[in-house]
Amino acid sequence: MSTLIQHINLSSASISTPPPILTTFPLLKPTNLRQSLFSFTHKLILSPPNKSLDEAYASVLDHCAAQKSLWHGKQIHAHIIKRHNVHDFMFLATKLVLLYGKCGSLLDAEELFDEMPERSIFAYNALLGAYVSHGETRRAIQFYADMRFLDVPVDAHTCSSVLKACAGERDTRCGREIHGYMIKLGFLCNDIAVNSLVSVYARCDDARAVKLLFDQRSGKGDVVLWNLMISTYGLIVFGEMLSAAVTPTTYTFVAALQACKELSSGVQIHAVVFKYGLCWDRYVANALVVMYSECSRIDEAERVFINIDDRDSVSWNSMLAAYVQNGLYDESLDLFREITRDGRTPDRVSVITALSACGRSGKLLSGMEVHTFALKNGLDLDLQVGSTITDMYAKCSKTRFMDSAFRRIPQKDFISWTTIISGYVQNNGHMKALDSLREVLNEGIYIDKMMIESVLIACRELKSISVAKEIHGYIVRRELSDIVVQNTIVDAYGECGEVDYARNIFELIEMKNVVSWTSMVDCYVRNGLANEALKISHRMVRQGVELDSIAVLSILSAVTSLSTLRKGKELHGFLVRRCLHLEKSIASSLVDMYGSCGAVDNAHKLFDCAKSRDLVLWTSLINGYGMHGQGKMAIKLFRKMEAENVHPDHITFLAILYACSHSALVDEGRRFFNTMSCQYGLEPWPQHYACLVDLLGRANHLQEALELVETMKMEPTAAVWCALLGACRIHSNMEVGEIAAIKLLEMDPKNPGNYVLISNMFAVAERWEDVEEVRMRMRLKGLKKDPGCSWVEIGDRLHTFITRDRSHPRSDEIYDKLTQITEKLERDAGYKAQTSYALHNVEVVEKVRMLHGHSERLALAYGLLTTPQRTPLRITKNLRVCGDCHAFTKLVSKHFEREIVVRDANRFHHFKDGYCSCRDFW
DNA sequence: GTAGGGTTAG
């Protein structure tokens, strides 16, 4: 032993008390460091010094490098320096550079490299490799550039190292440059260098270049090259590889499993894994867990996971993620706790995954538990952990915790900002979301599609057309558009009332999906263009778009607002075939649709079939009966609902108050209005006041109605004054009417309907000067009266008529028919046009001509012209039906023996045998 | 005589 000590002064003490890293590597493998030092001493004793000593140094340095033992490496380094063996120094120095690189001590490696009097290409490659393996990719690329500048004879090893750096940086420019250089120097016959090149192209998604290099391969090709091909082109290549009799490795299976899209191929790959005896490989097993999880086979994923003997953090985290992806949040949290019991500490990925489970399932307490764990382990300052904590609190609606979690993130990136912005949007903080966007823009932070999406939703909710346009401009300038963003823009413009903008964007979407179509249908429905909505939904069906339940709901609301029973029934049939009609929201929408299409009996049948009746369903049916003037039935249902312990909300009370109003049930209406606050603690909204005012007013309790308005707890809205004004018009009460008119024009001066209502009030009283003044004001403001418009469904088509319409192809026949009808009614029923309803100061003949041209009459005439006798007719009008037309239709129902259902802007009128269900109260 | 390429979790 003394020889050894003399030679290298490596005290036995320093070998017997190695740094802690060695104690964790007990004498398991023959190649461990102690063993090699032991054989080193033997060599020193047995062989003569000089050359063989250098070999021994080299061997020890190899072992130090393999064990990554910087401490021992430095000891050996000190000895080499002592020996001053300049002759062999370059060779050993290269080994030392390599060792320092492996041990992560780049400074030592660089210092030694700089001290070397001469440097071989090995030395250059050693330092280059050190840069690459420590993620110093930019430095590596720069170092390579320096080498080229100094005319260092670069070899294939140099190329593969620097190409690895290029792949990390996704630097195709540099990659292509090296590619050219490799062609020039004939390195393309070196498999390893070629593979490095392929991996650059694969990382940069240049599949064509990958294919080109693969086709230029020699022989059946290197297995690594095949693996790269699998990750680029997927499973087809995997099959080809097996046919080409290339032996797969663990890398092959990981790539194949990653490329696997469906269970059947996954199972086949699993079988091949068994065949090659690689099922015990941890990498393969981990990839299997992920594959089974993605194919929703959580049982198989668990089975693979349980059989992994040497689970690493990736195994645990893959299983954790498998539970979360498959919605098994409790299981994932249990597993998170189990990690600790396994003697491990959950790492940042475990924490992120567990937090996302808590967020998705809204488990605030578990979320706080994981948050605490992150705090204790110093993980909370990690960027991604911080963002996930923020997101978890956002999803649990704890906005204050969300705010403070966000503030704690030291260096926020665009993802953390996206998280907080979408957090605000999820929790109705739309203004705060827009404020945050301003901060992002000021700080010059990168903006991605996800962030844009949240911001667009904020615009939509705030109905801020100016911000929406600004964001849209930004998206176009930055080319941030994708299908999701485009759909959201359509939605935002639709909600802001910009139908033309929405349509333009919609038409520009190249690959429209069901969401794009639904957004456009929604846009039309929201903006009162239900006809357009139906047209576009037909286009959607013709193009073979698969409808989902949300699309169906949108189309249903178009059908509902148009009252086309036929379309409604078609949709209903479609839903039954898809078993979608039982879904709660769809069931209520169907009840609503039948009610609004004049088939309240069908609505009731559906209601009876419903398995469970929630408040929305009850409200839909009550509303249906209300619209049809069956107030008593609506009240009966309301009582039944109360008896079944379903508690009404504001909307239910609106429905029941409207029902009372349409059936002139004054006492009942008053009573419901009181119960609402007294019994159910619901403060009435302005809409409830408007409803009661309408009821009282039309029943000629105008004074009571006015008092109600004056005692309202909030400022009366335009709708309230409008209801009062309508009643004043019916009862020709000019004093109250004028008060209401002034208020109404103050509050809502841009609505043409208000001017028409006021002018009609004066017309009934024949105050033509006032009529003229109101119409003049309207013209000065550039407002136009909405034209009257009615439509009737004949066969599978809607026929639309506006006032004095002549555009219908059978227009002449329609007017002839109308004249015939009128003559018959004048002759047989003594019908005489009530010219007071023609609210213009013109001659009587002209007034009769005007009444003749009302849209509902044209629709009625067309219906009688084109349908067989006794066929019921369903007509819908955008405004309220005119009084003379109402009388006319009653007579038609008797003298032409037709049931006629008219839905106007307010309610339904069922005409039969000369009577109307509204009992002339509307 | 020294070294270099391709895998897993969010």
C-alpha cells in the first residue's frame, strides 16, 4: 500500500470516507469506483510506471466519469498535474474535459480546455458535448461556429453533437447548413450523424426532409432511424419496420405507443412488446399506461402500472394523469397521497396534475391540501405550479385566493396571464379580464390564441363591440386565427348585434365545424332573424354536419320564435332517434317549442312523459298555457308544482303573471305579485311590474296601474311605461297616456315601436296634428317603423308577407282571393271594415285599402287559397295583430269553417266558430 | 485508445 501512497498521495482515509454520493452506490456492480480504484492499485503495483500508469489513470477517469464523481475526478486531476507528464497530457486532459462535462462542471471543463497547449478534435468534441448535454444549446452552436471559423477539422461526431443542439433549439437554418457541410465531407454514410440530422428535421416538423434522408439510407436501415420515422409518420412505419426484419428496441415501442390512436392497435403493440420480452422495461410500461389511459381503458392502465417493479416519478405521474384524464378525480387524489407512502416525494408534475384534478372537480379542500404541500416543498414559486394553483382557485370560484396565487408567481409568462384572464372570465370579472389584457399589452407579453379566446368571451359578455373590433383587428394582424378563435369571434359579434360582421367571418371559415354553424344559427336567433337561422341550419344539414345537442337547442329556439310546428316536429323526431329528447334542457326546450308553435297539448304530453320535472320544465309549460290564454290551467299547474315542492323563481312568476294578464285574471295577478315577495322572498324585477301594469291597465284599472308605477322600489323601465301607454291607448286615457309617452321617449328615444304606439294613441283620439308631430320627430331621428310581417307554413315552406306585399309569385291570385273573402263576409256576415284601426288621416276608401293590405290578411288569404277545406291554419305575425284583422279572422273562422291559430308579438289567438280564445282581451 | 444519435408524465 505504501507504494500507492508514495505514487499518488491518495490517502486511504480519503478513499474510505468518500463523499456521500458514493455511499448511495453500494458494491453492487463490479464496475463501481472502489473496485476500479482497487484494480488501479494492482496495476500500479504489478506493472512498470510511465505508460501503463497513464492507462491506469485513463481507466480510473472513465470510472469517475461513469459514476459522475467530480470529487474523485479532481483528486486524479491533481495527481496528473504533479507528474508533469507533458507528453501524454493532451490525451488525459481530454479525458478530464470529458469527465468535467459529465459531472456538470462546465467551468472546470472550459478552464482545462483553455490551458491545453494543443487541442485535438477529441478535445473540441468533448467540450462541445459538455455544452449540449447540459442544455447550453446556444453556446454549443456558437462554439461550433468558432470551430469552423478557426478551421478546426470538424468530424462526424462534431456534427451529431451540434445537430442535437439544433434539434433542441429547433434551429432548421443551422441544421440545413450542417446538412450541406455533411454532404460535402461525405458524412451521410455515418448513421449516427444522419440520425442526428433526421431528429432536427423531425423536431422542426419537416416530414419531407425526414422522408428524403430515410429513402437515402443504406441497407435496411439503422433501428434509430426507423424509430425516428415512427415518431414522424406513425404506425404505418412500425408495420413496415417489422416486415423489414429490423429488431425493435424499447425506443421503438415508446414511439409506436405514442403514435397509437386507438385501442385495437395499442393492444397489438402490447402483444409485440411481450414477444420481444420488453414488458418489464420501465419506459415501455410507462408508455403503455399513457396509451391505455388515452383509450379510456383505465383498468388496463392500472394493471400495467401495478406490475411495474421499479416505478419512477414518470410512472406515478402517468397513472395520476390517467385518472385525471378519465375523470376519476378521487382516485387521482388517493394516488397522490399514496406517492408519499411509497417513500417518494411528489414532484412538480405530480402537484400540477393533482391540482388540475381538484380544479376540474371543484374540490376546494383537496386543492388547498395540495397547495399546502406545494408551499411546504417550495414548489409554489414554480411558474407552472403557480399557474395551476391560480387555475384551481378560479375553477373553485375563489377569486380572492386566485388573485393572491397569481400575484405570488415571481416571473409570470403568457400562460399565467392567460390563466388569470380566463379565471376572471369564468367568474364574471369581465372588466378585470380586459384590464389584465391592457397590462399584458403594455408589458409586451406574448399573446396566444387561448388568451384571445377568453378576451373575446369577455367582450361578448360585456357586449362591447368596440373592444371586439379592436381584438379582431389584432387577431388579423398577428395571424392568430384558428377555428376556435373564429367561432368565438362569430359568437362575440353575434352577441354584440353585428350580424353582418359575424356572417362575414363565418363564411371565411374554411373548415366549419358544428360549433361554427351553431354560433351562426345562434347569432341569427339572437338578432331576431329566425328565418335566416333556419335557412342556415338547413345548409348545415345538407353539408352533412353531425348535429349535437347544443346545435339542436339553437335550431329549436329558431323554430320556437318562428312557430313552425312542422320543423319543430321534424326536430323532435330527430331527437327521439338520437335519444337526445330526454336530456333535461332539451326536454324543456321542446315543451317551450310546442307551446310557442301553438300546440300546447303536445307540450303537455311531453311534460307528462318527462321522468323528472325540474323548475324549468314546469315554467315552460305554465308559460305555454299562459300564451294561449289558458290562464286558469296555468294557475292549476302552478299550484300542482308547489304541491310537488318545486319552488318557483323569478322566471316562473313572470310566466304566471303573463298567464294572468293574457286571461284578464286581475285578482289572481295581484295575488301572485304579492306572494312572490311575501311567501317566496323574491323581490320583483321591473319586468314583473311591467306585467302587472299591463294586466291592471288593460282591465281599465289605470289609476291603480299608475300608482303601482309611482310606488316602484326601483326606477321604472321603458317596458313599464310602455305597458301603461298601451293600456291608455285601448281605453283612450289621454292624461295618463301623455305622462307615460313623455317618460317613454325620454328613456328609449331610439325605438321606433314607441313612436308608433304614441302616434296610434293620438290617432284613436283623432288628434291628427299630434300624430303628425310624433311621426315628424321619428323621421328627424331617422327612425323607421318596423314593417308588419306575417308568415304561414304551407307544406314544408314558410310563406312570408309584409304589409301590402306584391312580391309573392301568386300575388294576383292572393289579392283576388282576399277580395272574394271580403265580399262574402260583407254579404253573409255583415262585415264592415273598422276604419278606426287604419291609423292614418286619409279618406275612408284609402283606409279600407290599407287594412286590406295588412300582412296577416295576405297570409290568411294564401292559406285559404292553397290548403284543402277544414285544414287548420297557423299564422305568425311580428307585431301585435290589428283589431280589424282580428274581427275579420273571427268571421273567416266561422264562414269558411277553419280553425285559425294566430301568434302575434304578444300571445296566441285561437279562432274557431267566430270566437277567439283571447275573448277580445289583448 | 478517447466520444456522438432516437424514449415516458402536465
